Amino acid sequence: MDIAAFRVDFPEFANTTNYPNALITFWSNFGERMVLESRWDTEKPMGVALFTAHHIVLAKANEKASTVGGLPGQTIGPANSKTVGSASISYDTNSTLETGAGHWNMTSYGKQFIHLARMFGAGAYQL
């Protein structure tokens, strides 16, 4: 994957200090092997980019946890409510989950990836 193109397509990863080339290269090389061209066809670069972005976000969360004395790799589900003082808010987190998608639901990139992977894997159909 072309790292410069990835940073243009996903400008949220443009900061080379926070998201070094080595991190992007590591996950994109793995994505190149995991995202099958036979399923994604000409859209394989999108699949690899979403795969990469998803894993970068998870890796950075692990890094952040370890820098504050937390356990890297520890998983938690999405928060669905928050209370600050007397104010409270809650969200319907189930409405945005991809059913049966497991860890792909941990990032918006993962949700996009699995949604597209399922469409490309379904084959042609007519309504």
C-alpha cells in the first residue's frame, strides 16, 4: 500500500509522529495478505486501507493504555451511558453494531471493513 496515498485518503492519520510509517507498513503488509483480491477485486486497496486503519486504532489504544499504567490489549465494550454530576446521557450502541462482527465493531473502520467484506463476499444478486 502506498503510505502517502493512505494518509491523503485518511487524513486523520497524517501525523507522522503519532502514526509512523512503520506502524502503517506493518498493518498494511498484513492486510495485503488477509484481504483477498478474489473477493474485493478492484476494491482491494479500500479493504486494505480500512483493515489497516482499524488495526492502527487498536494498536494506538494499547499504546495509550500502557503509557498511563494500564494493561495494553485489555478490551472493553462500547460505552452506552455517561453521567457527569446531575447530567446523564445514554446511546443505543446496538443500532450501530454489525451483527456477529466481533472485534470489527471496536472501530468505525472495522465496521466499514466488515460491512463491505460481507457485501463483496455475497456475490451478485438481483432485487
